[in-house]
Amino acid sequence: MRKIRLTTKKELNIFMSPVRQQLLRILTLADGPMTPKMLSDRLEISPSSVQHHLRKLLELGIVELSHTEEINGITARYYRPAEVSVQIGLEDSNELAPQKQVLMQNILAQVYDGFREQMGKRRGSEPTWGDLQTGALHLTDEDAARLMQIVKEYIEQYARPGVGTNPWELAFIFYKAGDQNND
């Protein structure tokens, strides 16, 4: 999977727009590419506004044109999320750090809100519809690197819709909570 690293204020502002984040979420959870009209119906905003936001995401390489179709003499453009990993440089301490923190909080809140919504709809109706697990693992640096690699490979393997699949939204937070030698 190709990595896109957002390093400028302009790139970060494009990416952190709440409308663009919603648009990306809808495209990511969809079972296939979508047109601006389909997206505008879901977002309840005008198709021209959706096209504006898509152009910005295309500029970053985060969204791509999947294909076009002629429908009643009109060319419909279908978009999908690009197969990329977006990095916002959390380890960089610079003047963009506050914006990156807000973006992180918003992304996590969006996933949690989706979880809560599904929890309200599915209480007791399905044995496996989602889960939230917390805790601590005690790992060597090598074990931690391997776990991250396993998660990354698993996410990449199942990132695209397939026959008989359903979207499962996730937020995976994994960090070194403390250095036993420096506590």
C-alpha cells in the first residue's frame, strides 16, 4: 500500500475538513465506487459541493476515479478511496501539532460514534457485530513491531469490498505506554 505523508498546512487543511472526512468514511464503508450524486444524497449537500471536495481529495491522491458510465447521455463518474495509507506525521513536533491532534480526535470520535450507533441498533440481535477491548500488552520492541506488521497486513488484505463481505469500521490505537527503565 502506497503511503501519503501530509506535511504542509495546505495538505492538512484539505484532509481535516469534516465534510471530506465524512465523504471518505462513506466511500470507505461503501460496497463499491460512488458518484457525486450518490454521495450528495448521503451527505445531504449539493452534488457540486461534493465535486469540490472530491477534487481536493483527488489532489492529495486519497480518492481516485474508479470508472465512468454513460447514463441517459450523461457521463457519470464513480469514485473510490485510493489504496493508500495516510500519515499526518504525529511524531513531528511543529506548528501543525495542534491541528493534527484535533484531526486525530475527530477520526476517533467518528469511529466511536459509528460503534455507538450500531450498538443501539443491534443490542442482542447478533452474536458478533462489534467489540471494544482495552488493556495492556507487555511486549519487547520486536514483538511490538511484529504486531504492528500483522495488523497492517491484515488491514491491507481486507480493505476492499468483496463478495459476501460487510464493512467493519475500526480504530486501532497502539502505543508504548511507558518505558520500564525510565518510569
